[in-house]
Amino acid sequence: MVDYMKELYVLWKPVFPYLAMHIEELYGRKGGTILDVGPFVGVSRTLVERTIGNAFLIATFPRGMGRFLKQEIVHDTGDIPYVFFETDPSLDCMRDHSVDLVIFRGAFFFPEVFVPDIQALHRVLKPDGVGIVGGGFGKYTPPSLIQEIGERSRDLNKLIGKVNISRISIEATIISHNMERFCEIISDGGLWVIIRKQKS
């Protein structure tokens, strides 16, 4: 399974610049601490190039992805002061109110591999922080690129265990965790939950 995740990372590299444009738009600011979470990290490297954020954390799971992702991302970005660590969806190793932006691609679609903890993602956000959680190509990725990698991407996702999930199912998950006040579901360029932590 980890080998399929590694191939998927490489396959999606050309998508990152376009997906980063969508994330930048949703985030709506320049500075801050950015946390990239899970096995499908990497888009934050383009945010670095676009001078979005000034501190970068990468939290990987499942076990086996961390070393590969560190090698790939450091190779692609050069001397960027990333902090890498292995964790799980609970993010227990992270302090409360410590990041401005959380990106968690693929969050809801691989329940046999991991289950996202929406409350944990909200917990680590600073007041006025933003979480972008879900999956898709983003609204700026050209159709020609989607067509070019789409078939292999679907095959790899299936091999990893991707399931189809509905907006209604995600809404039910949000409600069951009493997070509806903080979450908005959008379907531009995929299916995403936008978490916004309110200022006290």
C-alpha cells in the first residue's frame, strides 16, 4: 500500500501548483505556520514558492511514508526549514492553537487506512486559523492535466482503498463531532471541508 502512495505522490506533483492556488485563495493571507497532514502531503512546497507562510510542518502517516516524503520534499524545495514528524490523525504530539493553516488531502476517502479527527484539526488551529480537509484536483487544475493522470490516479486510489463518500456522509460526521459551527463543505474542485477557528 505504501508503494502505491509513493507513486501517487509523484504522479500528482504537476497538480500541486494549481491546487496551491485554490488553497491560497481559501486561506486568504500570506504569513503563518502551515501544517501539511497525512500520506498525501506535498502541496505546501508550492505555497513556499508562492511565499505563502513562514513556517512549515509536515505530519505524516501511516508509518512508512515519512522518510520517503522527507527525501522527496527536501529534494524539490531545497533549503526550506521544514519540520517533519510521524504521527496519527489524533495529532497528539502537537500543541493546541499552534498553526494557522492545516491541509489534509484525502482525509475522508480511505477509512481502512486512517480516519480524520476533525476535532484534533480544529484543536491545533490558532484563532482565525483555517483547515482545508478533503480531496480533489482543486478548481484551477487544467482539464488536460486531469485527463493525463486521471486513469492512473484512479487505479492507485483504488489499490490504496479509496471509497466513494457523499456530502451527506461528511455532514453526518461533522454533526456527530459537534463541529458544524466551524465547518463548511464546498464542492469546487473536489469535496472539501473548510474548518475556521473562531476568535474568542
